[in-house]
Amino acid sequence: MTSGELHAILVPFGITFYSIVFLLSVLGNFIVLSICYRSIKRKVGSLKWFIANLAVADLTFVFLSILDLVSYLSRTWVGGQISCKLQSFFIEACYTVSITTLSIISFERLKAVVEPLHTITITPARIYGKLIATWSMSVVIASPLLFAYQTQTDANGKVSCTNNKFGDLGRQVYYGIHTIFFFFVPLVYMIYVQRKIFISLRSSTKVFPKQNSFTTVRSKRHLKAAKPLFVLTMAFAACWSPFICVRGLIYIHLADEGYIWRASQLLIFLNTMLDPILYGIYGERENFKAILKRFIPCAKCQTRALEELSRSTQSQMATNNEKNCYPWPVYKQQYSLWLYCCT
């Protein structure tokens, strides 16, 4: 197969893959934000705030990627100098926010397990402070890219958005430091925390085999909170590791920006879709179901519900047939089913 034939196959596949992931990512992250909003209204909890923060970073990343798709299809950068700088800056900031947020969630979960009274000291001011600090630090870390990225025009008039202003040494130093302190170190820390959480929960079961109901409920609650954190961490590592490695190889001139580089970019884009899906499966399954029901046409749900109601109340309706009316309990059941389907 020639390179032209391979290109003709991979480009439509990449565009289709991007479109599907884009739609599912936007839908999933908005659902996560809705769940977190409803939960935060009921009570203050740090986990929901940080999950919402992760969803905001994912959504920002997704919408910023549109510029890359348009530029790839048109074979030239179409946004101008300002958009080149801002897009590259915010994409790197969103990545830093994501991994920092996962690290903070890991820390909060560990404190909740080993120090049960820690959750009592959590206040909205402390949560807001951590969120502001996360974004502020990420903005500072990504700020050199505002200088590094600029548009360049080649001899054929093709415009590209590159960080060539950094130079080889500048790229190697900046991305090398960033990879160590904002990928490997947080990843090792999160894996360590996950291991410590599961060991702590397992050891408490062995030490207190005859646990009271409070201890059992507490352990189950912490385990339920630890599972989504574990899968989110593993998904982040699996999707970002190839990109980090390939980018490092490119900047030390051991790889080029070919199909492997494009595939690694699609993989990190996939992570924005996996976050809400995994969170819905392992963390908020029931809330996900409740919100997804709003996307199902109300009439179809009511039809199925009324059929069930008809079968279950047939005898009761027969006794009231002479009065040509439904007894109050039937009206009440119909109203409850309507609420279930349409609210």
C-alpha cells in the first residue's frame, strides 16, 4: 500500500473518530457538570467541585481542538497570530489543570480514609482556594508558550502555528521539566495514593472483622469514591503517555510528526470522552441514568408506563367500571409514573 492510499484511508477515519469523540465528550462532560451542580446544591463536597473542575478543563480542551481540525483540513493555520498563542497556551494549561486536579482528588480521598474527621474541616473557602490555585498555577506554568508560539509562513504561502521560537534547547528544557513535574511525579503520587487507600480499607476489614454498621457503610462509601478515581487515573495515564513519549522523541529528533504523532493526539482527545463515561460507570451510575432519561422522549416512556399500569390495576378498574372513573390510587400511580418519565 502506497503512502497516498494509506493517507486516503486514515484521514476519513481520523475525522470520523474525532467527530464521534467530540460529540460524546461534550455530551458526557455537560452531564457530569449537571450531576455535580445538583450534588453541590444539596451539600458542600470537595469531590464534586474537583470533578466539575476536571469536566471544565476537558470541555475547554475539546472546543480548542476545533482550531487544530480546521487547520489540518485546510492545510494552513486559519486563526491568526493571537489565536495561535492563546490556543496553545490554554491547551497546555488545561492539561496541567487536569493532572493537578486528579492529584488533589487523590490527596482528598487519602485524607478522608486515614483521617475520617478531615471531611468535617472542609469549607467552601478552602475548596475555592484550591480551585483558584490550580488554575493560577497552570496559567503560570503555561505562560512561556505565549512567547514561544507564533505563526510562520513558508515559501508556498502555507501558514503554521509552531513553537520554533523556543529553539531546540528551549523546547527540550521546557517540555522536559514539564514532563517530569507535571506527568511522572503526579502519576507516581496518584498510583501510590490509590495503593495506600485500598490497603487501608482492606486492613481495616481484617483488623475489625465484626464491623458495626457505621464502619461498614463508611468503608463502602470510601471504596465507591476510590474506584472512579482509580479508573480516571489509569485512563489519563494510558491516553497521555504515548503523546508525552512521542513529543519528547520529536524534540530530541528521534521521531517525526507522522501518523504516530497524529494517533497520539487523537488518543489524548479520547481521554476527554473517557473521563465522563468512566465517572458515570464507576461513580454516579444512578445519577447518569436519571439524567439520560431526559433525552428519551417522554411519550414513549409514558406509553410503556401506562401499559404496565393497565395490567397491574386491571382488577381495580373493573370494580369501578360502573362509575366510569378511576379510583384515586390509580390517578396517583399515573401521576407518579409521569414524574418518573418526564421530570
